[in-house]
Amino acid sequence: MKSIRKPGPAARPKTHRCAVRIGVAWPWSVLAGVLMLVQSTVFGQPLPANAGAGSAQPMDLPGTVLAGAAMRAGVRRCYPMINAVSGRTFANAEHTDVVLDWDRTNPDGEPFFSLSGLDYGQASALLSLTTAPADTGCTVLAERISSAPLPCKDVARSELAGYRASPLVKSVTVYTNPARPRETVTLLDAPPSCVIVRRQVHYGSRGVGMQ
């Protein structure tokens, strides 16, 4: 697999750069709404009806640098999901930067890997988005990595009410919620900050919203 640009003889990945200004704030549970892993009237919105369902219909124009790169790479079946997820997770970012890997010999039949940097001016975050075509749609693994300038116990208290805490290793705790079976939130104590990893999965073998 190769990156979206090939910088001459060196085999190091090259990034795409794009400045975007979108006046939509990042909600804590935006991935849940985008991937339809939970039903929420506060956060997120349903995906388009054809998200992850192939490319029988004309594809929407890319709304982000990530979606544009996926389209140019030849991704079709998972493109609607990439466009929908990135369109919302990139919201309110002042600058974005992406690094990609995919199989150039079969871009639409193999997984597509991406890591996006999100610059909000006063803070930054990462979005790791992996898609893989499935028989009836598109399987998606999305992880958003950010940090908060306070102890993890305070993050859990304010943001994870109703979640069950399970220690993983020293300074790392995984939070789960039965109402969101395909979501985990992992907190890593890194004083004076807390690293937050929100991980969600959507399986293409199941209908959207049936997780």
C-alpha cells in the first residue's frame, strides 16, 4: 500500500493539506450519530440512505480533503461513509491534514486506511478512519483521539455518566455503555492532561441503524 502522494524515490508518506472553516461545533458523541450506532436526539444525525451501500448512484461531491482523496484513490463502495463521517468530524477545524494507505491494485475491494489531523486553533485532535467493503455495505472503524487539560476522573464524571469503567493497564481505563455496544471510550491519565480515545465500529454486514 502507498500514500496518496509519492515524493520521489523516498518511500515516506506525503500528506494533503487543506484549510476548512465550518461553523459547526464538535459534539462529544458525533461519531455515534454519524455511524448510526445509537439513536440520539441530542447528538448526531442519520447517515444518508445510501451510505455504505455501494456506488450504484452517482456519488456526492466530496465535502472534505479526506473524502476527495478517497474518491481520487478509487474508493467507491465505502465513499459515502467516508464522506459522511469526515464531513462531520472535520467540522469547526481550521486546518486538516491526512495520511492515507490503500491497495492501488484494488482500491474499491480492499480496506482504506486514513489518519487525519484536526487543528482547531487552540487544540488539536486525530481521527483514524478505516473502511473495508463488505458483501452488503461497508465496515467502518473510527477512532477520535484528543486530550483535555484536566484529570481523567473529571472527564469521566462530566462526560461518561452511565458508562462502566474497566481498568486496562496502569493509568488506562476503558468505559463501556450497554446502550452503545459498539462504542468504547478509553481514558489515559497523562498529567496534567487526559488523553481521550473514542472508538466506534459499524459492520457492513448489518443494515445501518441495526447495530
